[in-house]
Amino acid sequence: MKKGSKIRGISAAGLLAVPVLLSGCSLFGSQSSMDIDKPPAGVEQQMLNMTDGGSATTNKTEQTGPKTTVYLANEKGLLAPVSLGIPEAKDTDNMKQALQALVTGGTYAKYVPKGFSGVLPKGTEINSVTVDKEQKLAVVDFNSAMNKYNAPDERKIVEAVTWTLTGFSGVQKVQFMVDGQALTEMPLKGTPLNQPLSRSFGINLQKADGASLTNSTPVTVYFSTLSEDGVSYYVPVTRLIQPGQDKLKAAVSELIHGPQQNDGLEQVMTDGTTVNSVKTAKDGTVTVSLKDDMFEKDEKIPNELLQSVVLTIAENAGNPKVKIDMNDETKVIGFDNQDYSKPVSRPEYINEIPL
């Protein structure tokens, strides 16, 4: 980076990454924790703060089972995907286990990392989860304790359940039931449930400047933040933007715009970043071309910037492979030594946070 080159001396061994076994290039390596200094003022310093630090390992005595991604509330109340190692249970399928992990003080509460919490009320039980493979629809039946939530948490509950279940292969929509009766709306604030919900319902909903609730288009972007123990992780935010824009280019523009104040999220790009183009090739690969004078020729790029772009494009474009161009360089190398100018895939699991 210009304005000082501290970023060049940071070892790649201490950077955030999640193991992935997918087609194409692998994207993330192993999760890292950070040694946090007093937060500096500028955006560049924020980015340095997010990438500095030593390594940490998952608590192997607790996270012993197959990985399951669930959506938990962080200390700011935002929902984030967290990959848990929940031991397999006899007579309980993975979807039912995943929802049980959302129950406050429930069966799997000890597998929830510090600073996170489930959003379903204490005592909630999952009677069943059935999948209509043809309709790609998951139907979840709760017991009546699910209705005993606090009204302000209503939308958060719907989002967490919907996004957790649609993270499973073959599920695109979710229907809610309580004790065998289909819900047409949530009981306290009346969130409509008369039609199955998909991820288009959004998560951590926000309104962008100039957009209205009645005339807008949703895009979901991923910002980074730190856990209580200094582990970097990603949080999806659905922004309602003015309609009529190219969806992928608009999503990257929202990354540049940055998070809202006081939500605890970090800006992953500078205000000086511009989007030259976002193009989709015949094979579906999406190439994002960026320009930012902060970065000099052959300089490595912070992982948070690159990974946020990959996650954002994947979420809004049906999970394609993603390439990134920066300042027309032939290679774009992250601090993880990954070449992002070649197609990379979104990882199967993100946010593996130690207990």
C-alpha cells in the first residue's frame, strides 16, 4: 500500500482462511485469530487491523462432528453463518440438528462460540423437518414454545431459520409450521408466511441511500468483523437499493460504500475504490475488475477485501466461480498467496470460529 508499507511485512501464516475441497481453486485455508492493537483511525489501518495476528486452532475436544452451518446472532444482534462441529445424533437428521443449534440454551448450546447466541426461544423443539425434493422445499414443524419469542426478534428468527435450511443442498424455500399447523404469519408482529420463503427474504436488512421500502431491489453483501476473541469472520447484509441497476455491480458498489455506523462491521474497501466492470463469461465465471490507487504494482491485497468480493458475488449470482482484477494487473495475490485473478469458488464452510 502507499502511505506506508506495514502490510507487506505481515506473514501469510497468520491470515484468515477456511479449508475447502471444491472444484476449481481453493479459496480459504485455516481460521486465524488476531492480536488486536488499539483500533487505528483510517480505512487502511482498519484493513491492517483485520489481517494482522497469529494463528488459532479449533477446539478439537468440542468441535468434533461434521461441519454444519447455522445462522447465529452476534453481540451486535446481526446474524452470521457459523460452521459448527456438531456430533451426529442417532435418529436426528442434519437439518433438524442445525435448527436445534438455534435454540437458546438448547441441546447444542455448548457448541456455540463465545459472543454468539441462538435466536429460537428456550424450550423450542423441532418436531420434524421434511423436504419436497421436486419443489426444493423444506417444511419445518416447531412445537408451540417457538411462539414465545420477544416481538423485536421476529424477523431475526425467520431469517435465521430460512438461511440455515437453504444452506443445505436441494433446499431453496422454507415453510413454517407449529404443531402440525401451517403458519400464514408469525404470531406477534404478523410477518407474512403465506408463501414459502427463500433467501430473497434477505438477512440483516438495511436500506441504502435513495432506496425506498416499496420500490427497491435487494443485494446481499459480506462485510468482515472480529469475534470477542479476535477471530475474523464474515457477516451478510441485505441492502435495499434503487431498482434498475446491474445487480452484481451494484452489490460491489455497496461493499465500497461500507457498513452502516455502529453495526460493528469493518469497511473492506476504501472510498477510493472504483468498479470498472463486472462481467459474466459463457461458462458462468464472474470477473470483477476493480481500481484502487492504494495498491502498488505487485503488492499483495488484504484477504478481507478479496474474500468479501467472492462471497458477495457468489451470493447474488447463484454461486459461480469468481475472478478479480485489480488495477489491470495480470495477477492479484492475496495475503494467503492465492491468485484471485484465476477462478476461485466460494467455500463450502465459512466462519469456523473456535469456542
